[in-house]
Amino acid sequence: MQADATPSQANAASAALPDGPIALKKPNDAFYTTWSLLESVTDPEIPVVNLREMGILRAVRQTATGLEVVITPTYSGCPAMSQMQDDVVNALSRAGVAARVLTQIAPAWSTDWMTPEGREKLRAYGIAPPHPSGCGSPVANVIQFSSKRAAGGAELTVACPQCGSHNTTETSHFGSTACKALYRCLDCLEPFDYFKPY
Amino acid sequence: MAAYFQDYLLHLADNAVILGQRNAEWCGHGPVLEEDLALANNSLDLIGQARLLYQHVATVRKDGKSSEDLLAYFRDVPEFKNYTLLELPHSTALAPTTSGDRDYAVTIGRNFLYSALMVLVWEGLKASADAQLAAIASKSLKETQYHLRHAHDWLLRLGDGTDTSHAKMQAAINHLMPYTQEFFTPSAMETAVTKTGQGVDTGPLQAAWNAMVDEALTQATLTRPAPGGFVTTGKTGVHSEHLGFVLAEMQSLARAHPEAVW
């Protein structure tokens, strides 16, 4: 539980940022070079997708005290977050760019912020990409969760990333990390991870 | 007033860290591999929530002396403000020991009763007058929904399972239910933060919690025990004999090497 080297300044940063993801990387962006440098920084647990594709990278901006990179944490207890923070700093410093990394928790990260190419990379890597995250009341979501299987009818199926079959079954709500559930394909019989909607 | 808000943040943080510590006892000892992983992930979420809350307390105090580590590892039993329910061993025995046999029905029953409360509390705290607590609530809600779903499914599976699993699940619910009275018994701290709009009053949440619990117990073919019994007081700092043992295990390393950096 060591304090991060760069203190979180969620409140200070939140006013300046819009509610959604900021996965912008446009050639005319003032920080295009920085965004491009950060393309090499991946999720240490899922090395095929980078932080922008995951919706973790929120903003790159110039402040009075220097360049700032704003990232948003995924799960509260995700052990990869401090690694990602270090990786951002290291990637930039290797290119001779000094920057501070800020962690902003509001609005909360959502799997809906993953980019389409990020989802496709997950699938190709063997992880079924997340369905849209739930909306509505938390209780309704939970009841919907549990009755999905019981009702059987209108269930959201998860396609097997190996063979594409929708004939799959959940073996465990939690997989190798908090963000994934464990599934098995009933056609090709391969077990696979499903990135849970968050 | 400010002191009450800090206490309230500590109450939320201590709930998360103590249940996280308890559930982590299953790490390497889960009944099946998938459940071992599930409980480890559940603990990771809870400890992550606790970290955000402790960091917020340290920021709010502005005394330069508080940190998440000091708050988690260098406070003693009377300073912890978690619900007594969350410090109980995974056992229905009257005089259990931490090293005794763990009963998964108690683990599932407690996670269900607590998560069912917390989806309602986090939902309410999304509108907290304190922006940082509202932000933490939005994140924690997403995680708690998965904890509730996990516990709910196992409650049904064990309750509506074999004669043995049904009997154990019923015994666990009978054992745990009296402790949930503490959820809905007001404290000075909660009354104060409800007034300022920083916290939520659990009183109006009780009907929704009851509905969730009753529906799940019915589906699981379990019976809700008659209300009553001693009302525990963990959130005011008066705990059962079990918390000291939890803290001893959780804090000993940090206290043996104060301010260690790795």
C-alpha cells in the first residue's frame, strides 16, 4: 500500500475534462507526438491492447507546471494500474519528454470506452470483448444478471473468440483477473476469458 | 461535523478492508479453483476501494501525518469502524478460531448480505455532496454488483442444493442475520453525514434490502430467521473479540517494518 509517487489529483483535474472517454489521436492535435509515443504503452495483463484502446488514457495537456498525462483507473484494486503509470512516464522519458501522470477516477472508467480496434485485438488474443455495460438501477442490473440463465430466453450470449460459436457457458464469474469471467465454448470446447462489462 | 465525515469515510474504508482481509483467507484454500480466484478478486476490489477511501481521509485531514498505510496498519481495534458482521470468522461455531475449519456458506452468506446493502449505499453515495466520495461510489458500485451477483448465485446453488449444502447455508444465514441489524441502527456519525448530504441514511434503504434478501432466500428455499438478538456496535468502535486477531495478522508485517519501502 505504498502511496503513488505522483499524487492523485482527481478533483483538480475533473473540472477540465468531459464525461466520456478521450481517445482522440488526431494528426492536428497539439500533442499528436505524445499520443503516438504512448501507443507503445500496453496493459501489462493484456499486452496486445494499448492504454488508448482500453479507454484508460484520458488526456494529454500542457499546464503551467509542464506536460500532464491523465489516466483513469479500471478496477479499484487492479494491481496493474501503478505499473501502467510507471510505463507511461518511462515511455515518455525515453523519448526525452518529461510529463506528470495524473489519475482521475471520475467519471468512472467504463468498458464502453474501449475502441473498436481494441475490442478486435482482444478477440484475436482470445479474450471475448465486453458487451455494453448495464444501465438503469443497480438492483435491476443484479436481478437481470442472475435471472439471465434462469430465464434462458433473452440471454446475451458471449461468442467464442476461437471459433465464433455462441454456444458458450460461463464457468466462473471471476477469471484470472477481476475484469474477466471464465467461459467455455460448448462447440470447440476451448475455455476462454470474457472481459466483463464495467 | 468534519470529524464525523472522516469517521464515515473510515467506516466505509474499514468495512472494505476487513471483509477484504477475511475473504483473502480463502486465497490458496478455496473449495474449488474458480472460487479461490473469485474470492481473491473480490478481496482485491475491496482492498482497492479501501485504499481510495483511506487516501481520501488522508487528503481531507490535511495534517501531513495521515496516509493510507498509517490508517490501515497503525490503528487499533477501538479505532476501526467496520460493521461487526465483517470481522467474524468464516464459521458458525460459538467459539471459532481463525485457524479453524472455514465454512464457505458463511463466506457466501456474509458477502451476499453485505453486497446487497452496498449496492444501495454506493448508488446513494453517487449523489454525495463530497465529489471525491461520489467518484469512489461510482466505481465501487460497478464492482459490488459483481460481488452481489457472485454471492447471490452461490446462495441459490447451496440453498437449493443437497440436504447438506442446504443445512449449512441455512445455519449460516441464521448465524449472520442478527448482525445485519447494525446496518439499520442509526449512529451519531451517520446522522451527521446524512444531514450534510455527504453520506446516505441506511434507514430508507432497508425496504429495498429486505426485498432483495427475502426474494433470494425464497429462491434458495431458505427461511429468514425471526428478527431480534443483540445489536452489534462495530461501527462505533466497540467490536467483537475477533477483530483483534484479524488486525494482528493484517498489521504485524507493517508494524515490524514501519515506513518500509519496497
